[in-house]
Amino acid sequence: MSIHFGTDGWRAVISEDFTFENVRRVAQAIAEYFNEVGQPGARVVIGFDTRFLSDRYAVEVARVLAANNLQVDLSVADAPTPAVSFAVRALNAIGGVMITASHNPPRYNGIKLKAAFGGSALSADTRRVETLLNRGEPFAMRAIDLQTAIAEHKITRFDPAPAYEAHLETLLDRQIISAHPGRVVVDAMHGAGRDYIKDFLRDTGWEVQQIRGDMNPGFGGIHPEPILPHLDALVDAVKASHGAFGLATDGDADRSGAVDEDGNFVSPHVIFALALRYLVERRGLRGSVVKTVSTTLMIDRICKAYGLTLRETPVGFNHIADWMMKEDVLIGGEESGGISIRGHIPEGDGVLMDLLLLEIVARAGVPLRELIADLQQKYGPHHYARNDLPLARPVAKKDMVARLTDGAPGSIGGISVAEVRSMDGVKYMLADDSWLLIRPSGTEPVLRVYAESPDPAMVSALLAYGQSVAAGV
């Protein structure tokens, strides 16, 4: 079978395509790629999440890489993707491998390839791995016994947490956090972010209740994505707490989510906007801002108000990372909850952004819901929703874009379509600042339909139109 890397790595269903044999095949191709771009004995970091067999898959990757003259640092336990990515840079490794399917359903697992700069590998690099993997001729599969590799110091087990937490100390203001303690519920969603936020807040005075922090490879029957309805447990815990707000991370903790003190879901759009505003107004920082095509127009309005350069990219944090590496980006983020700030690696980080949101609340000295109300009053109103429509067959993105562009409506819901964009899928921009985006997912067999509007009724109308159009794709 041919194996291809999508928006952020290779993902497949466990025991169907994601098998030990295929994982070893991918590992061999990655090893050959690393040996092409580096010197023999180059260092590689390997981490894994809490999914079924992730630790075993990570060991297999380590065995293959070590047998191919690479020095492997293998995490001792499950760890967030951003912690593993930071370790790549901190240890001066040539790259890294993360075993995770991130927010995907429990039946999936995957492999993310990390570059030396601490972010996702560039598209040209993953294409090279694909070429090596699918070249059509049998290639020698090499693997070394784990205990032998450890005894010979070809594989070293390590804990990425201490160095990662020390780095977070440079990005967050512990003094502010400690000066204004409160109560927070942290939902790890059974993922690799478990204990990281709780441990960081130790000795700060904050009362932390962690839920779903136990190992559960099936994620309790939910998708480990920090959006509703998967955060119902967090909503219930917040309501029962009588005053706490909630923070959440996804399966590999590179995405963030939140719930206010009343149990209302706080979208990544709002977290992004609050963080941008805080960095500019409270920390007095400036720089360019990067957002994906599916992200709220509140970001545009804040940038306009402060004269900040705004870059818009296709969906996928790798596009944001490109900008973070070539200019002074203050903050970059996407609708799905992957956000990073200046000084950090070019990687979405749910742990960092949840802690930054907590710092924002601590410094303001008011409930999160009041901060959101003020944000909406000044830069909103913002009403947003997304529908994920399962695909019975693959969609040719180019053909879909051509059809939806050529067949663009004159108006939707009584509001005229002012512009049609095709950066990533098709985006209809309406005259009242509403918009509708239709695009195939790069990680799942679904068609995503996104909508934002100042009017919640218009969001429903946009989604209904998008669903009717998508039915014919």
C-alpha cells in the first residue's frame, strides 16, 4: 500500500493500515531521510501520546532508527507534542518523531515528523520521506533489539517535562499568576497533556481540579478534541465547582479549549483574540499576526486597531510556522486551537495557551466571562460554528474549488456575496462580515463547513447552505 503524509503527518486506523509492519516501514524511510540530511550518529527525539499501543509503536520506531546509525532519545512516558518538539530543539537533534493522531477519533493513530527547529517538518521533507517509502523496490528493513540498543547507548530514555516546563517559565509570568490565585478545572481529555498544567501551577496558590487525567486509550468513547460536545464533562465539572473556569487540551496537547465560569464553551477563536489583545495591551508587544483562513475576523479587527500586519494562510499550523520562521511573529493561530507566541517553538501548544489564558484572567482580576464580554463588545460580535460532514468517497479539492467558485451564489440568507476566495477550499465573504468556508479536511475523511457572522441566525443559514452545496461534492 502507498502511505501519504497529510496536513500534519500520516494517520490511519489502528490494525487496518496503522500496523506494526507499516510503522516500521515508515520508520525506515524516516531513518534514510535523516541520514541523507545529517551526519551518521545524528540525534533524533521520539515521543508518544496515550493512544492504544502508542508506546509500543514508539519503541518500534526507536529500534529502526537506532539500527540505522541514529542516536535516539525516547520519552519515558506519554508526553505532549509541543514538549517533544521543544526537546528536539533543546537537544540539538536533527529532528523528531511523535506517535499520535492528535484530536482524531480513538481508532486512529499516526506519525508526526518534526524538524530541527522544533516544528512540523516542511512539505518538501515529508514528500522526500514518501518518495523513499513508496519507491516501489524492496528496501532493507533494519531494527535492533531494544535492550541491546539501551545497553549500547543507542537509545536513551528521557523525560521531556523538566526542560519544557523551564521554557514555559520564560513565556509566562509566574509572579502575576501567583499574586492572583483562583480556581480552575483542567480537562486533559485522557490525553498526553495530563498533569502538565497542574504541575506548572504547583505552589502558585491556584486550586486545580484535574479531570480525565487517567490513562484511557479509548478516550472514554469521545474524540479527544477540545470542543463541544466532547467537553461536556468539563462543563459539568465547572458548573459543579461554583466559580471555577475550565481549561482543556486535546489528545496530544497541541490544541487548547476553555469553558467560562458559567459553563459556556470558549472557542479557540476567543482564546486567540484574548491572547493577542493581552500581548499588545498588557505586555506592550508588537509584531505580525498569522491566522488561518478558517479563523475569526476578530483577529483582523484587533490588528487593524493596533496597526499590526496580518498574514492569512491555508489551514494547518505548518503554514503558520513558515511565517514564524521568516519574520517577527507575535502570535499565530488557527480555528482548531493550535496557537503559539513569540519566543516559543513554531508549534501549536495547548498547555502554553491554557496557562497564558489563566495568566490573562489572573492579571485582569475579573471572571473570564467578563473578559469575553468586553472582547465581544469591542471587536465582535462573533458567532461561529463548524460542521464536519463524513465523506463516502475522496474529494478532488481542485475540482471542488472550481465547481463552487464557478457556481458561487449572488447572496446567502439575503446578504450579498461580496468576494469569493480560494486559498484553501472555497470561502464566500458576505457584505455584512459574515463568511462561509467549505474545504476537505487534510487529516480525516470529512468535508468541513465553517461559518461566522455577527448574527447567530445567519450562522445557521450559512451552515445550511454549505451543507446543501456539500451534498453534491
